[in-house]
Amino acid sequence: MEKAKPVTEKIYTGQKTKEISFPLGGIGSGCIGLSGSGRLVDWEIFNKPNKGSLNGFTHFAVKAESEGKLIDARVLQGDYLPPYTGSTTNSLGHGAARTTLAGLPHFRDVIFHGQYPFARLHFKDEAFPGTVRMTAFNPLIPLNDRDSSIPGAFFEIEFTNTTCIELSYTVCFSVSNPLYKDETYNVYMQENGLRMIQLRCNRYCESEPEYGDITVATDHAGVSLQEYWYRGAWFDGISTFWQDFSRPGRLSNRAYERYTSVNANLPGHQKTEDTCSLAAHIKLKPGSKKSLRYVLTWNFPNFHKYWLPEGCSGTGQDCCHKNAVIWKNYYASLFKNSSMSASYSLENWERLYMDTLKFKDALFGSTLPDALIDAISANISTLKSPTALRLEDGSFCGWEGCHCNAGCCQGSCTHVWNYAYALPFLFPKLERSMEYLDFKYNQREDGRMSFRLELPPGSKRWDFRACADGQFGGVIKAYRNWKISGDSGHLKSIWEEIKKSIEFAWADTNEDKWDADMDGVLEGRQHNTLDMELFGPNSWLNGFYLAALKAGAEMAEFFGEKEKAANYRKLFAKGKRWSDENLFNGEYYHQLIDLKDKSVIDRFDEGGSILGISTEQAYWNDERQEIKNQIGEGCGIDQVIAQWHANICGLGEIFDKKQTWKALESIYRNNFKNSFRNYFNPCRIYALDDEAGAVICEWPLGKYKPAVPAPYSEECWSGCEYQVAAHMIQEGLVSEGVEIVKAVRGRFDGENRNPWNEFECGSHYARAMSSFSLLCAWSGFEFDMVNGVLGFNPVSYGQNHNFRCFWSLEPAWGVFEVCTGKLELKVFGGCLSLKILRFPFITGRKIISLGTKENSCEFTRDSRGIRFNNAINIHSGESLIIQLK
């Protein structure tokens, strides 16, 4: 039997590279985008988003020489794709910006290979003797959040001499100094065999938000450089540089003390960024190849709360700058400046590269459908975008997404991050740090949780009402994180808060009267991720409540609180039974509400709404005499989302299994659209024309659609689409789930949208990391580190009798593989302590032997797998091998 084939590599060429901006940066460090043509764009390293930005004339250039004569020199990028009229940010009607270097010789053909976290670009031009390849990445190593947070971009440039003569090749990395122009300076340094230029500025002291530096560095010994390009008028800088570079030989250094120009008063003079160049030189015999390494690192240590400094009543992004609230970035606690991070990166390159490659190969070697791996890997990149923040102690926080020049919707918004499954599996400690901040700073004494964390932690709590999906989702996540980590001590540290969070549902102080009569059904005013309130029972939000009760019961039992566990279970059973009997209409689950009954909202008139107006003003449609912004008889995409969470976390049944399957089938039939060409959408447009996708809510024929329905109903949110697709796969609707995933990734195709930026309310939207759950769904991943349980039950095993998948938990990560006559559990990092291994898809096969390479194991077999007589430890680099007959 052949071994399972890895996922086909995704390749982008021509117009399919137009929208690509591949994030290069660390977790919480910001990033720089690598465009599909090889340009460096979107410089988002200054502690805030910065979409559409370029940094002066920053670029790579290459040249080839023979016997002292230049053969060819060109910028290492492809064609600038239309339109050519310029942009509104660059004087529309003036053509492409000069800083794009579209006017310099460049490569005709570029092929972009994207397998996050690696981008590989293949450059070729008939005029250039040989081929050039660029590999770009930033370390992404499961469980190693330190090295995965390095503030830098890593580049490897490989030349292949395809001629019949020896050639000299040069790669030159030019970087503009983006700091305050009048007081910038660039300094060349040699340290420990490394060559680097640090870009600095004299204007700011170490405590100011603008303070920082950038370093370009290589570990190659044979270099030449220019600390500064020529300072002059008009286009003198780039013109002089190209004259210097495109002649035979090496660069000659040029140095200035600081920015002063004798041409300051001449026509056409502009104060442009000082630019430096660091060139590396090699010789290659015919048919040989060699790589050169560069890193571009940055250090802007002082994160400035630019969106609303304390004591500021203004609304501008930079209001009250003098009262700025500032804290240190985590990476600044690791590296004093950018040169230190450059040195660390180059000195540890081999390990960082190989460990990241090991992760990439494990993920992309998984035998999931290509579209699923594409979706999973692409959205991991959100962790390396400005959406992610790390505080000085390493704690993780996040925006919902990113606007062009500011974060979008602050505070690790719980009802959005509920969906984000990449962080808890890849970096569980960071997920638990976010959880700890939530319970420590967002909870009121009576258990009400604010769903946005004010920064820095300890600031006045955000006092808008609780949201039901965020509040109960926090309980589910605490349960999940406990099972991922096995850390009962951490769970105990927040257990009192977890109980308060659950019991706020029926607290006398609950202004929204969620479950005032304690019948296991939410009936009051329920704020949620649609930025409004639902009134009355509905499966979507009640499912979160039921799952929280069930998780709470198990945690209470663990801590010996048997009476509380029994009460939670009783309430869960009562609410489940009522929901299955009353909220399912034979086709799907819905909201139970009389839209004409104004009294439903009248009892909540105090407290207003998110709009800052009264509940009546916000929710009563006087013209139609009905309640606004509700789902009612609609078929919602998230109606059984709680079961999706429960399936992943091992919580068991939340809704009736047959009804859940029918509900998912109804979502596919009603909400999934093969085309939007004739579809009405008054909201934000995330799918259009002949694209496909699943909408938030649909009202099938014969069902009443409110005159003013729930907000966003007609939109496609990729995070919700992945959620429901994964759930379909879990419940046996495999082809339907895969079709939805293909539809989403078809929209993010490189030409119309960036494959590594799935947006919703802003770029790099956190909700889209729900795509990671596709890995759990397809592999049938089961975990419980509290009890040493690991398991797999892949949906595809019966098709080809071989399977491979990446897995990751807090103790360890690796690959699980099934091929002829053998199961193998490989550990690539950490140490896994295992008591039970489950593989129920293997039936009727006898186990011949079981153990690591060094030791055999004694075990007991049952229908679901094996139980070890004594717990076994599998260390990094080891495998547990099961031979079958």
C-alpha cells in the first residue's frame, strides 16, 4: 500500500499574485508583508496596523558578473500589476509610486509558492544568467512561543548558475530608515562574524512611543555596503544607487553624520528616508547553487494605547498624546534592540528553520483535502499579524481584526475569540494567559463578565452588558484548555470565577434576566456577536449555556463539589430536553419569539443598547409594529455551534444528535449559495457575483423574515463558514463541509483577495481561526491530558486505509500516521505522558507489538483502543509504534 500523499503545494502566478501580502513577523511583534511579486509592503511594525504602506525604496536587488563585466542587474521582484494610474494614497493620476521600483529592471516571471509559514518565490528572466529563489519565513514552532515571537523577517536567497561559465552573483538588500527624517542615522557593525546595519534616530528617548530601531543583517562574510544612499534633489538617491549597483564590482561606502542637505532649497528637493544597502557576494561554478541569508529585525518596544489614552475625552486616534498610556512589548524583554534580535536569529538560524520546517511539513503532510489544509494554514498567519498583542510578561491579547491604521474592536473580544482554535492548540500557554486576564479583570463581583479587556490590565473595566455567547464560551474554553494542558492547578486558580460566570445566568443582579427561573433556558435579553440582543429562547445562545453547565458539572465533580455538579447536570438535562422539544421545527433550530409582542422588550427599557439609546428605540419597529434585529423563524448558521465546541472538547451531546444532523443539512441547503449574482445583500459584501459561500441567516420559503432582521444576516463570515463546515464533517456531512471550505478559499484566491488575510470587520480577523477546527474534525482528534488520553478517528480512513495528521497539545506535538500494518504516534517536540490511546477506526486487527523503539509496553485492548498498564512517556524524537496483523 502506498504511503499517503502530502497536500499539493499552492502556486500563484500572474494576476493570482496581485493581492498577496504574506505576513512576516512574530507573535505580538507586528509584521511586514511580502507581496506576490517579491516587494516588501504593509509595514506594520510600529505597534499598529499600517495597510498599504511602503518603506521608502526598501528592496532586494541582484546582479551577475563575469570576468569583471556586468551581465545583468535587476530588482528582485516581478511585474507591477495594473492598474497603473496610481492610488488615492499616492496621488491618483501620477502612475505607480516610484517606491514600488516598477521603473527599474526586474524579473519577468515570478512563481509564488505559499505554505504558511514559508513563502518561496522563484524568479526567472531570459536576460538574467541563472535562476533566483527566495525563501521567506518567521519561526513558527508549536509550544515555543518565545522563538515564534521574534520581531523579524527571515530571507534566504538562492542562486543557481545555469550557464556554462563561472559567475559572480550579488544580492543587495536596501532598507530605508522610516524614523524621523531630520535625525536619522545608520550604523554598520560587525559582531560575532555577522554583518549588519542598524537604522536609528536621535529624536526620541527610550520611553517614548516612537522610539525604536531596525536592523538589516547577514551572516555572509563577503559583503560590501553603503550606510547611506546619496542625498540630493529630485530622484538623485535612487538614480545614484542604481548607477553604483549596476556597474561591475562592489559597493563603496558612503557615510553622513545626520540628515543635512546642501540642496535643501533647490527645486525638486524632498526630504526622503535615508536608505542603506548591504550586499553579499559569491562565485558559482556552472551548475552549482548557493544560498545567502538575511534578516530584517525591528524593535519598537513601547506600545502606545493610541486609541483612547486614559484621561482623554477625544475620539481621534492620536488624541491626548501627552497622556499616552504605554507598556512594553514582550519581545522587548527578550531583545534590547533590533541588532540583538538579528544576532539571535542568524546565530540560531539552522534550529529555527528546521523546527519551523518540521511543523510545516507535519501540517502540510497531513492527508486532509487540500482546501482544508489551505484554510488551516492560511489563518494561522493571523497570530503573526497586528491583530495579536503580547504584554511585557508575555500574556496574549488580541484585537478582533485590523483597520488600515488602527486595531479593530479592542479587548480580546470573547464572542469573536470563541471561534479561534489555532492558539489553544499551537500555543496553549498563550491561550491560558488570555483566559486568566479575562477572569481576573473582566468579572464583576456577581459574575457578570465584560467581553472586552481594557488595556493595560487593571484599567477601569469596560462596563457594557455581558454577552451570552462570550460569557458561557469562556467557561467552555476554560474546560477545553484544562483538557489540552492537564493543568488542574491553573483551573483551580480561576474555578471560583468560573462558577460565578455560570451562575450569573440566574443571579438577582442580572439586568438581562437570562435564566431567572432556573429552568436551563435563556429567555431574557441576550447580547451576542451580531452586535445586538436576541430576546427569548434560541438554540444558538442557549447551546452555549447548556455546554457551560455540562462543562461546569465535570469540573465541579473533579474538585469534589458533588452537590454543585449535580445541580449543574440537572439544570443542563432540563434545558436540553426543553430545547430539543421546543426549538426544533422539524428542519432546524430557531428562535422562539412573538415579534409583534412589544412587552417582550418593554421590561428591558432601562440600560439602553449598544447604540446608546433605549431598548424601545433600538428594537421596536413602530412602522411595522414588530421587534427588530431578530432571527425568529430564520435558519442561522450558528444555531448548533455549541455542539461543534462540545465535539472538539469532548463534552458529548448538547443537542439531539439526529436533530443536529438535520439542522446542519438545513444550513447547507438554505444558507449555502453557489452564486450571489441574484442575491440581495444590503450589508458588507464578502461574497459576490459568481462566488459561493454560506450566509449568516436565511429564511426558507414559507418562513417569516422580520422587516428588519438580525444584523449581518446576508453576509458571509469565513469564521462562521469554517465552524459550520467542520461541524458538518464531524456529523457525517463530509462532502458538504468540504464544499463550503472550498468556496471560502476560492474567494481568497490571490487575485481578488489576499489568501493570508481573511477579513470580516477588519483584516486578519480572529474568528477565521475557526479553520483550525477542520483538523480536529477530519482526524477525529480526541484529547484529555488530565487523564492522559489521546485519540484519533479519521473520517477518511475507510477510503484508502492510510492516514496522517499533525496534532498538538500543551505537553507535546507531532504526527499520527496509519499505513499498512502499522500505527505510529510521533512526538516532534515536548514530552507526552500517555495512559490511553484510542483508535476506534481500527477494528478486527490484532496487535502484534506495541512500544517505543527502546521499550515494549504492556496494555489492555478494548473496542476503542488501548489502555497502558503503566503510563508511558514519549519524548521529543521518539515514536510509539503499534504493529497490526
